[in-house]
Amino acid sequence: MIVTDHFVYIHVSRTAGTFLNTLILEHVPGARMIQYHGHLRDLPEEYSSLPVIGFVRNPWDWYVSMFFDYRRKPQFVFRILSEGGTLGFEATVERFLNLGDNSALSRRLLDRLIKVAPHVIDDQTLPRLRNPGLRSEHFASFPENCGYYSWLFRLMFEAEKEHRVYIGRFENLRDEAKRLLMITGTPITSDIDAYITAAEPLNSSQRPRQYAGGYSTELQQLVAEKDKYLIDRFDYDFSKVNNFPTTDFFNHLGPVDVDDLLERVKGIPESLWQSENEKKPNKYRNLNETRHIMFRFVSGLDNVFEFHDLPLWEEWKEVLSPIMEQAAIRLGYQSYRFPRAMFARLPAGGEISPHQDVAASHYIHKIHVPLITNPKTIFHVGGKTMHLPCGEMIEINNKAVHSVRNDGETDRIHFIFECYNADDSGKQG
């Protein structure tokens, strides 16, 4: 916690605190450190009229940064929850998320934290216990069904007295830092402007690039459940981690006129369904009895951005292209590509088994346009389920585990295609 002539800064762990501490202590008038990671409730009364600033981070990204940073430090909370660093990312983050679930494991971990955490924090407290800013009393009152990061954020900013609190987003750090300084009436000097614009990041976590793409569906869901407070308040979702443009589960792109296409689909003879399905390139076991008519497909799974037209594309492109182009425009793209396009026919009583698409990319949107369906056909993505109605364009996250069941009495036929921004061609993730 830093106080200045214009504001109070609350430093929440893994939200660019080192960068901001340096900015404030070296360039803002009257800045002095009260307590590293100090809480708002501990702010001396003489500063209580000052506005308060702080930063928040996408929870899915925060846990990644936390894991790789705390792992290299003697941070006592991490050491206890990760069994001395022996647990991997998923097991460790699960423990952080479930700390308030009242299970035998969580009660044991909280008991250890209560014993190890300091009762008071002052200059005599060991640095490894002082720096998190967490005391025994905090862990003794850990709330139920609350993720660690949401708990920590609320703990840092809750106080008996009401304060003017302004929160910036870590994802847009430099612009947000300048915005918060302006809100608090802090003059933006040339030194401050130069630092915000050009200073190198400080204390960044050493982690594999785009590691958030490695979240399992179950862990994604657990973060969504436990850190709902931050996710709802700041409108975060998993798709925004690493600035990936794809959706989290389902993304409604709006209605589309499918009347002309539907009439042509109804006229497809069974012989064509059979012959095209026999030579399709996507013969994956989890598709089970689903039949396909392919119009366009990727040239190889080692590069899912490259594609080629199949013979039927020329015959159908006049009725398919307008629908595909509407989707690209609604995604906000001006220059776009469509690497795959197909009809998929799931028989009555059939299912597509749970799976993740082979070599799926966060930069490629997979879009479904239901043409013939029934209310008992249900799509599952992660822990979300829904019936996809006719005449709607709906993007699904094919990197997440997904499946479909058709418990109705009629076959389900979707027009499925992929779209990506031409500027994203070849990007990893």
C-alpha cells in the first residue's frame, strides 16, 4: 500500500505491482510505502479521504501467473497448497480454488496456513511471511465457495469506511495506469508519461507462452464457478485470456435467412449423402454415425489455416457463401478466410461422443447453422448445454470438450464452417 498526495495505491499480487510501485514511488509526489501488499482496512485515518486505485486481472490468467511466479519464490501459501512445489499446475490451482469447500483436505490446508501465517505484520516479520500481506485471522475466516483470487481481491479492498475506489484492468495496463492517475487528479509529468510509455515490464512470471490454452475443461469450469465474483463484476471470460478471439462456450452471432439453403438440403438424395460420407476426410471415431457432405477442408492438420475446395463447392458456393460472409462480418472481420465447410447429419437417436477437435485453434471460429433439428437435440460444450435452434448462427468452442445427443425422432442437419481473420493466419494457440 502506497500513499501519495493524490491517491492511495493497493497492490494486489500478480497485477503488475512491481511496475506500478516503481512508477509511483519514483515519479508521483509525496509517495511513500505504508505496507507492501497492505489492505485498505489498515489505511491510516489521515489518508482516508484520498481516492484509492488498484488493478484486477482475468482470473484464468491470474492463476497461471500466480503458479509460475510463486513456484520460484518461498511464498508460504503456495508452498503449503502445492505440497512444497511437488504438485503440478492443475492440482495446485484446484486447491487454491477449493480452499473454502469445507472438505477434509481444505480444512487441513487452512489449519496449516493459520499456524504458519503471522498474527501481526510489522518490520520484525520475516519477508517470506510479510510480503503476501496475509495474517492468521484472514485464513481463519476464509469464506465458503469462493476462489482464492476473488477472496484476495475483496480482502484487499474491503474496509469499514466507504472509499472512492477505482480499478484498472491489467490487460490494458499502460493506458489504464494513465487513466487512473488522471481520475485522481495526479499531474501527468513528462517523466510519468515516459515511464508508462516505455518502461520494461517488471517481475513478469516465467511461464510457457499462452499456457492458459492448456486449461482442462474441468479447471476452466471450476474457475468460472469459484471466481464468479470477479468474472461477473469485470465481465471476464476464458476466451479473453491471451487475447484469443474465440468464444468460451457458445457465442450467438444472430439470425440468418436459411430458407433457400434449406430447400436445397431437403432435395439431397440419400445416395449423395452415402457416397460423400464414404469419401470424407474427417473419419473420426467420435463422430459415430454422423454423415457429412464436405465442401472445403484443411490441407493438413499441421497447418489448419491452409485449405482446399472439394468438388461440390462450386455447385453450392452461391447459396453457402452469403451465410459464411455474414458470420465473418458479425465477428468484426473485414478480411477473412473459411478453411472448412460441410453439412453434418446426426441421425435420430445418435450421438457425437465427447471430444476436442484435432488441432483446433483459438484463432479459428467454428460456427454452426442448424437447418433441420428438433428440441431433443442437445449440444454440450464444457459444462454448458443448449439446443441450437434453426436459423441461428452459433459459434462453439471446439477446443473445449464437446458432444451432441439427438434424442428426437428426426435427423439433425447443420451447416458447419470455420472462419478466421486473415491477419491471424498461422498464429499458434
